[in-house]
Amino acid sequence: MLSMILAAVEPLSAVGAAVGAGIAAIGAGIGVGKIGSSAMEAIARQPEAAGVIRSNMIVSAALIEGVALFGVIVSALGLFL
């Protein structure tokens, strides 16, 4: 009985992992897009602060991408565990 339940649940874990990885990637894309948009607006308003704004934008984008990578890794681990 248990083996039948596990056999039925296994394909669903693959779907769940794919959905989780997709949500992580979409969230990262939206976050980086918002950061880029805000940074470009800020640079347009204060061109003299472009260097500081750009460096803060890169750090923020890297942190968002790191969180998205963790989300994808956790989703991938869901397939194998």
C-alpha cells in the first residue's frame, strides 16, 4: 500500500520542484527589474551620484540572484530526497 502511494506521489514532486524553481526565477527577474528601473531613475535625477547608485544596484541584484539560486537548489533537492 505504501509503495503505491509513493509511486503516485513521485511525479507530483517533479511538478512541485519545477513550479518552485519557476517561481524563484520569476521572482528574481521581477526583483532585478525593479532595482534596475529604480536605479536608472535615480541616476537620471542625480547624475553625480551614478557611481554609488550603480554599486548599490549591483550588490542588491547579486543578493536577489543568490536567494533565487537557493530557491532553485532547494527545488532541485526536492527531486532527489
